[in-house]
Amino acid sequence: MSAVARPLRALDGTRQARIVADGPEDERALVLAAQRGEREAFSLLVRTHERRAYAVARAIVVNHEDAEDAVQEAFLHAYRALDRFLPDQAFGAWLHRIVANAALDITRRRKVRDADELPETVASPFRDPAESSELRSRLQGALAKLPARQRAVIVLHDVEGFKHAEIGRMLGIPEGTARSDLHYARSHLRGVLGSVRSEL
């Protein structure tokens, strides 16, 4: 079962409830409860954001195990830093930045990486039965060779649907840098696509 489908465990080791916050006000109430020390409230915040957190991490590391590690590290860091979070801010944006930083840290610690299958969200746009497996293989290799930040930007923008400004805040870079990273990453992938198709 994938990390996305499997619920994370609460910090006390119990399985989390399936209830999630219905809106910003509910989420703010959960944050305030978690800041008061109610672990179940933090568990519900985890449940609400775990899918997107995993997608953010996987966009950066392109490796299932590292993405899981980044998400776990990020939630632990968020739990420890919760008293410094201002409840009027967007909890998701704050958390995603922590996830992105955790994933970038893992990438920096592991410079040599084994090839791994693309996440489903990344692979799906390229699954054309008319295209050869060679194309998918080269695309996988091309994404893996991109610098971590550029790979993160293209997946977060083109697959996950984040805006340039959101990506900039998440990765701690100017919005303009996010735009230029996206342009470079797209150009790189277009070059791979073009060279492979010319060989088919």
C-alpha cells in the first residue's frame, strides 16, 4: 500500500481518526487545540494534510522512501514548533514549507541516488500507449537528473497545481526564481521528449 493511501500514525502510536477539518475555521480550531496539547487534534491535522505533504516531498526527492522520511520528519518538526505557529496563518502553507525543507535536506544528504519509478501523478501524463517504454524511461532519467529545486518546481506547478508564488514560499525562493526554474525544467524535458521521438 502506498504512503498516500496509508494513514500515518499519531505521535502516541495509535491509528488516527478518519475525520478531517471541513474548512479554515475547523482547521484553526484544531491548531488551537493542538497548541493546548491535545494530541488527537494534531493527529487530525496530519490526516488532513498528509496526502499533499507526501506529494510535495515526492516532487522534490522522486523516491518513495525518502518522501516518507521527509513527511515524517516534517510532521515531527511541525509538532515541536507548533507553539511558534500563529493560528491566523494558513497551516497548510506553513507545513508545506517545512516538508519542502525536509525533502531538500534529504536530497542534499544523499547526492547519489538510485533510479526509482516516477510517482503516479508524474507518470500519468506520459502514459500514452503509442509511446515506447524508452520514452518513459528517458523521461524518468531526465527528471532524476534535474537539480532538486527545479524538479520540485515543475512537479509542484505542472502536476500538483501550485502557483509560482506558493512554490516560492514553500521552497524559500523568489517567485521569479520559481518561474525561471520552471522554464528551465520544461525546456530540459522538451529536449528529452524531442530527441526520443525523433528516434522512434
